[in-house]
Amino acid sequence: MPAYEEISYTLAEDEIVKALKISGYYSYGSKKMMIQTILLGVMFIFFLINFFLNYEWFNLAMAIVCVIVTGFLYLLPIFDMKKNAKLAEKKIRFRLYPTAIYYYGPEHTLEISLKQAKIKISNKNEMIAIMPQESGLLSIPFRCLPKERKAKILHDLLQYAD
């Protein structure tokens, strides 16, 4: 089975962060996060109203804790994504077949079946995130796809996209 495209590129850390966001590995921007934010907001208002009604410092402290927890809810995933982006492999090389990708890593070669992998594309059509069934993440920026074959490659990958 002949390879129809061999692609190699170097990823920037911000591209890895974008791929992690769209991959779904982090619940950043999810419904769960919105529900947690709403609940913490309601608790904040409850404690703040109780503080102004009773002037109990415990209520003010709990209102401040709600704000701090909400901040951590949004900041911790960002910090973790940036840390993982620094540790991730930046030089990517793979061979793309119609139903599989052969990723050539520094220590091993990995076959990724496109039928079993989860494929997601960013809303702005700038990044493709491929999550093999086993584990891991392969991020492919649109900028690294060869212009003359870009439409064909995207068409083939979109067949398997979520």
C-alpha cells in the first residue's frame, strides 16, 4: 500500500496548547465547567449577602474562597496545558495512508488507525487533533499540509472526524 503523503514539521508550543484544547483531554470551556462556575457564583452571592446582613467574617471569607476556587478552575488547566506543551515532542514526522497514519517518533514508530482514532478539527480550521485509541495526541496544523494536496488530505481526514 503506497503512502500518498509524508509530512514533517515543527510544532510551536501555542499550537500544542490549541490541539490540547480541542482534543477534549481538558474540560476547559465544557458544560461541566460552566455549571461549576454558576454554582460557585451562586455561593459567592449567597455568602456576600449573608456577610452584609450579619457582618460575620466567615461569610466574607467563604465568598473570597469561591472567587479563588473559580480562578483555579480556569487557570489550572491552562497552566497544565502549557507545561505539557513544553514537554511534548515538537518535531513531527508521519506518513499518511488512506486508513492509517504511521508516526515516526524519536524512540518508536506508532501506527494509528484512523477508523479507531478520534479526530477533531478546530473551529477556525487551523488545527487537526488526532487521538489514537491507545493514548496520546497527534496535532497537525493546517499550515504544514502541502498546498497542492491539502484539500485531498483534509477530505480523507474529515471522513473520520467527530
